[in-house]
Amino acid sequence: MATADEEQPGAGEFEGAVESEAMTAVQDFDGYLLSTNGAYEAVLGWSLDELSAVPFWELVHPEDQDRLVEDRERLVLQGPGRMVADRVRMLCRDGTHRLIHWDIWANAKEERIYLAGVDVSDEESFVTDKRFLVGSWDWDVSRDHATWSDGMFEIYGLPPMPGHTLDIALQRLHEDDRLAVAAKVRQALSTGEPYTATHRIVRPDGAIRWLYSAGRVYTGAGEPRRMRGLTWDITDRWHSATAR
């Protein structure tokens, strides 16, 4: 009779249980990705550095998030030898979505979630919103040097530049949101807690856009070294929600 540990797939068993062309990933119990394979990054377009900056559910289509999170929590509670399967829309780096069929296992002893996925977008029609505007950012705290993806410059309506400081980004914030966002950044740096903020920016053409940002702090020698995350333009969703 198998023991509980034997029934729970670990890294070795997981790697042997999936097909070579499958998308694979490992998460911790907090929802952060620890590793992915080439197929995962090829299908969605994100690098591991970008993916590991936010909990996995941030990249799931808003209409699919609750279901996947509930299934994942049930999987953890059900114990060893359990697996759930889900089909959810996943956000790609270019702002489009792909429909992915996931098989998901949990290992309580390792506190790891193992995922194997197949892109079924071309086999099954699915409904999604228009392209999302999304970008990634990486802020070197010690040098106060921020690097943005092309998507971030598109969101802010700015021409691409090699790098800038936090103050340059803060200057684009709506004046009513500037202090609150700066306080959230300071809190994340001082506590190490995840960073999230919903705020407005004013683009160079005067347009006001609503953004949602999520990220995390990376430390070294007990000090904050980097802060990485993703930002979405949620203007249309914000106006739809407030108009109800």
C-alpha cells in the first residue's frame, strides 16, 4: 500500500508523467511560479522573471479566476493523490488570451503545485474580451532604475526609453492618487508584502486611464533589492463596473 508521500507526485514523478511538448510549471502554495518549461513561455510569451512577480491568478481571465482558485484550494484540502483539470483563458504577453487545459497536482509535504497544460485554443472556440493592454516592469531599488516592457510604454502613451526612475512614473499618476500609490510602494518595500494598487494616470495627450498593478519585492542581505510586477489598463472594466 502506498504511503501518503508516495501518493503525492514530486518533481521527478511530475516530469515523467507529462508529455514533452506539454506546458509545465511549478508553483508554491502562495500562488507564485517557481519554474516553467520552454513550452510554457513559448505559448504565453512571458519570461519566468515576469511570471514569478505575481500570483498565477493574475494571468487568468477575470471571468475564470474564481473557478480556478476554488478548484486549486479544493485540491490542496483533498489531500494526496488528487488531481483537478481545468480549462481557463490565460493572458499572453501581447495582451491576447489562449485557452489552456490544465492538469494540476498538489504535494503538501513540498508545499508545491504541479501543472501540466496543453494549448487548446485552435481546437475549441472560446470567448474573450478584446486585447488587454498589459506590461511588465522591473525596478532596481538600490539604483532607482526602472525597466519597462513595450506594453508599459503603450499604456502610458510614452515613447520607449532605456530606463527611468520611480519619480518619472509617479509624475504620470493622477494627482489625487500619487500619495496613496507612493505609500503602497513604501509599505511593500518595508514589509515585503505583495504590492497591489488601482490608480489613475494622465497620459501626455491628457487622457486619464485606470490601471491595476501587482508585484512583489525581492530582497538580498535583508534589504529590498528589486521590485517586479505587471500593470494592466483596466479603464473599460472600471467604467463598466462603476456604471452598474
